[in-house]
Amino acid sequence: MTSPARVFDADDMSRVLSRIAHEIIERSRGVDDLVILGIQSRGVPLAQRIASRIEDIAGHSIPLGALDVTMYRDDVSIRGARPVGVTQVPDVGIDDQLVVLVDDVLFSGRTVRAALDALNDIGRPRSVQLAVLIDRGHRELPIRADYVGKNLPTASAESVMVRVSEIDGHDEVLLGRDDRAASVASDGYQA
């Protein structure tokens, strides 16, 4: 892999998450029936930060949870086995609530499709919206984010790496090029 370029530093990430929090409040016209669910793994700390900012602005706590989509993915055979994470549903549940799913990167749309399937097993929200830190394009499914930190058009051989302090010790978003994947992609085969 060639040396990655920094897209966001910690200050950039903080500003973007604050903007997304303001947009969620504005679009939902209040937060009385708002539930925020982070998609495991890096979507969870991002969701916690967005919920905290909304709480600071709105003046009351926001139901917050985590959603693991491992068992709902349709590409497990391609991606390989992964450990199953934790799904935590807030005490208020999701029935008749406005649920905002939060993830770090929107790419093919398969993770979000899996999240929608997982939500279906938990309850029936009134509405579901999607907030992502990075939208890199390359959609394979007709899925679009409602709130985007940054649209970052990428080549299929590039990778977007999101690091959050809660998991990685610091905040940043990097864009790199995997030279091995580039040569494989140019041959018409997917790794």
C-alpha cells in the first residue's frame, strides 16, 4: 500500500459530527422520538458523539444503541467469518421512532441493507435515516445517506480508513491505494 493521504484530522471529524448533529435536529424538527443506532464497529463511537452533541443542543438525552449486522450480511462468504458484535436496543425500543443509523463509510450499500434487515427483526420504526462520515460511492444497491460528513469519490483500488479514538487511540480518516488490489482489479478480477 502506498502512503495514505489524510482526509480528516481530529478537528475536522469533530466539526463534521457537530454539523451532522445540527442537520439531524433541523430535519427531524425536534428530538422527542429520535433514536440513534451505531452500526458496529466504528459507527458506534460516531453515533455516541452525534448523540452527545444533540443532547448538548436539545437539552435532553437521546436514546442510543448499537447494531451488529454480521449475521445479516449477504457477503460473508466473500469477506470471511467475523466475530459477532453486540446489538443494544435502547429501552424505548424502535417502534414508531425516527431511527438514525450511523456508520463510518458508505461504500457498496451492503452493510446498510444488512442493518435494515436487522432493524426489521427488532421492531418497526416510523422512519429510518442514515448518517455516514464518508460516502465514497461505488454503490451496488440503491441506498443513499441522508447525512454525509464528506463525499469522497474513490477508485475501487483505494481504501478509506477511519480511525476513532475509542477504538484506535486517535481520530483521522485516511485515503490509501492498495497497489496489489489495483493490479488485481485491472485484470478484471476481484480479490
